[in-house]
Amino acid sequence: MQEKSASIAEADQRSIAAFLERVWSEDGLADRTLEAYRQDLEGLARWLASRGRGLQTARREDLSAFHGSQPAAVRSMARRQSAFRRYYGQLARDTPGFEDPTLLIERPRMPRSLPKALAEREIESLLAAPDVDSTLGLRDRAMLELMYASGLRVSELVELPLAALNTRQGVLRITGKGGKDRLVPVGEVALERIEAYLADARPQLAKGRQPAALFLSRRGEGMTRQMFWTLVKRHALAVGIEGKRISPHVLRHSFATHLLNHGADLRALQLLLGHASLSTTQIYTLVAKEGLKRLHAKHHPRG
């Protein structure tokens, strides 16, 4: 467990605050990432303070001992080390003669998990599941169609403002990670479903008000990630898709995988998904290859 007895030295507090402000302004990191970095660095600073040391005087041996005394899952350990590497890397660039204590520390091996994608026929069943004769069914159908058509992140979908939609051009202006904007196409079917929702369902949900969010809850407010996850799971189970095969991002993953299966260019997919690095997008090529292997094994006489 993390030691709480020692307080963080004032110099370390200022150093952490300056680091977070700098990576926020230079790299546009998400609030969740900044908060995780802050907690990781403060945890290290407390541990060091209990031993009479500070962040800027820590040695490689100190960091190794800290990692050994603070067991964590592989992903948490990797994030913690990322925070330390960025902090000390910046310190080394700004301080002549400073020796970065993270340079020789071995990075944890991350397990490679492939995104889960549904088959195209399963997606068709899922999209058709909501009852479009009801107000909430119109909303749910529009949300599912849009997420699959445009490959949005769940947070992007539920936080989407009405003003971001251009129905005449059939595009959305999405503000993604790091506050970066991108334009994504909506697609004819999704646009039809959104227009039906705007005409017949959203006014009822808005109850005479003018909320900014495109998709509204029963109370006429913007939806949350948890609300969307609940409706996805409910509609999936209704059409026989097992719960363990569903995740909040399943439509985004299916969007990417199906585009690649139909010959989409990887760099175009990168732009649509809003990935900062092409290497992030390349994992979907592995998903597509795994699908081809299963297809071959199932249907080829010598598979």
C-alpha cells in the first residue's frame, strides 16, 4: 500500500505542478491522464520524503525500490513508469548535468490484447434492435448507427453537441483526445436515423428547452458513458449477442475492422479514428488477419 505518513516537500509540489502544466500545454493530455500522472508523482514524492529524499535527488535505485514496494497491475505499472519517464526526461532537458534515473529501468511487458469486433451480420442485428416506434428507440437507433458509421469514441458520442452536426454536408466536427478537432463523415443511413430522431424524438426529450447535447436522456440532459453502455448491452442481449462479447467500444472497433476488411487505407482509417500515431491504428490489421485465419480454418478443406 502507498505510504501516506510523509508529506510532500514544497519544492516537489511546485515541480509536479510545473510539469503537469507543461505537458498539458505542449501535448494536450486528457484530464484523466494528467490526474493519473499527478497521483503517481505524488505517491513517489511521499515515498521519497519518508526516506529523506526528494524527486530531484532520486536515484535509479530509489525508483527501483519504490516500484518493488508498490505492486500494481501491468497496465498501472506501465502508466506509472510513463509518468516518471516524462517527468525526469523533462528535468534532464532543462537541467544541465542532471542524470535521468529512469533510463536503465526495464519497462514492463504489456500483454497485447486485440480489440473485440462483431461480425457484420451481428452489427446489422444490433442496429435493428431498438424499437423505432418509440422515442427512446429512435434515439438509441440513431446513436448506434452513428457510432458504427463514424467510429466515434464513446465519450465523443455522448458529449457530442448538436452544433457539431452538419446535416447538409453529412459530417461531424469531433473534438477528440487532447482537444484536437477532426471532421468525420456520417453516412446516409446514419444521417437518416439522426434526422428522424431530431424530428420526432429529441423535441420530446428536450421538453421545450434548448440543451446543447445532441443525444438526450429521459430527463432532457446529455447522456453519460454508463447510460450508453447500458443501452448497448440491453440491445445486444435482445438479439442474442453474449454480454462478454460486448464492450463500450465494440461499435468503434467493428467500424475499424470492417473498413479494413473492405479495403480501406490504414492512414485514412487513422484520420477517421483520430489516432495521433499510425502504430495505434495498426492493431486493427491484426484483428483483420485473425478473422481471415478463422475463415480459412473453417471453410478451407485443409484448413
